[in-house]
Amino acid sequence: MKKLNYYVLDVFTDTKYKGNQLSVVYTDDELELSQYHAISREFGYSETSFVNYSTTENVLKVRSFTPAEFEVIGAGHNLLGAVCLALIKGWDIFKHQDGEPSVIIKDTRIPLRVTEIDGLPYVAMKQQPAKVISTIPADRIAQAIGLSPGDLNLNGWEINIVETEVAHLMVPVKNLAALQKAVPDKSLLKQLSKKYDFEGFYLFTTNQPDAPYIAEARFFNPGMGIDEDPATGTAAGPLAGYLEKLGHIKQNQDYQILQGTAVQHPSSIHVKVAGDGVWVSGSSVIVMEGTLYL
């Protein structure tokens, strides 16, 4: 009987039982695809990450799956939690790397920046520059999220599909009250994401410039088995890039996005738009660990 060590972390937070829950399994080698799927279903979190250190490539390699058997390739909470775990546990994953540290998720190398705040690792992951792909009319989205087209009028901003690594739909919502009352229709959301070729719906409303958060957001992605995600780095990056293109935020400044309050797991996602990409940052804490049997 093969044994694997596993860990459960709360990601995009420095406080236990907040943030986005992530299970991480350490493997010596690649598993069979059916094993990745079975283990991810067993944990039942929005994503489970599997990590191993490649001595041939001198890098930590990560693969992430949802319980619905989709593989996730973006630099979101699935990658952040895996890297934070390695650093908290003292795994020397950058010892043979020259220059900027990096990890690989599936086949993509992700540059990182690592610091420490109050004894916890603080990891920034670099995404590609944001690309606005297309616009979708408000009336096609409103019904699917239980709001009126008027609820989706925020500063006259359009509802756009935006991509840094993964294409998500940026849905401006006029105020916090409307954001909180949104109720997704999973069937309609799946139809829309398939028709327009994007993954998730990132509903957001902006706060005042002097507020601690530049925006508060909610994320729905039933097409990949995620009803509502407490923190979504792969959507926060596109949102930051979108807001910068709109002139709402500036390049090379740190901002925070609040997500997860609707599911009682508030998460703080730090973002910074640079000329050559978008940095998405945060920390994580371990809440459980144990042994998994294959």
C-alpha cells in the first residue's frame, strides 16, 4: 500500500479558517490520471494540487485538479498554496536555480517573487499582460446571475472577457448590495461560458480610492465544478489588468481585492500591474496534514 503525505492550507490569507481551502499532496512521481481525479474528489475542495520536486529540471512541479476532473493550469490559489507549503515546510525548492525563482505548473514555468511578512512566506506569481478578448451585452449576463441589466452598470464599464493566463468574464456590478444579492443559475452560466469560450464569472464592484480594497469580488465557475470560489488568483490578475486599462488603477502600485465574504471565507488578493505582466500575491497557512493511502 502506497502512502502519500497531504496538507490542507487556507490560501490568500494569514489567518486559519479564512481564505480559500486547498489540499496539497506530495508525490515522488507522476500519478495515473484516474488517481489525480479520485483524490481530488475525495478532498472535495475547489482544487487539489499535487507537487513533486524534479531533480532533472531543478524545480517544483505542480499539477492541479478540480473534483469535476478538470485540470487547472493558471497561477491562482492552487499554485500559491503549493509554493507556500514548500516554504513553510523548509523544502529548498530554489537551491539550484539561478536568477528569479520559478515553479512549473503542468508545462508552464511561472516566475515568482518571495518575501516574508510576520513569519509567513509571501509569494507573488507573475501572469501574462491582460488581454481584452471580447464584450458581452449586460442583458445576456444579468439573468444568469439573478440581477437586472441596470445592476451591471458601474461607471459605464463593459462586461469583457479578459485573459492573463485563463480567460474569465469581468462583470462590473453597480454597488456592494447588488453584488451580495447575486444568485447564479449554474445551467445558464455553463451555457454562456461554453458559447463565448471563457471559464469563470468574476463579479466585482469598486470601492473608494482610500478604502483598503480596490474592489470586492465574487467568482462562479460551475463549468469546472466550482459553485463559488473564496479566492481566485487567475481572475484577480485579469481584473487588475482590466482596471488598469480603464485608468482606474496605476501600474507598479500594490492593490488588494477582497473576495470570499459571501461564503464566510474572506480572502485578500494582492495585485500589481507591471509593464510586462500582472503580479498576483498572497500568503497561506497550514490547517491540516496527514497520510493518504493509495
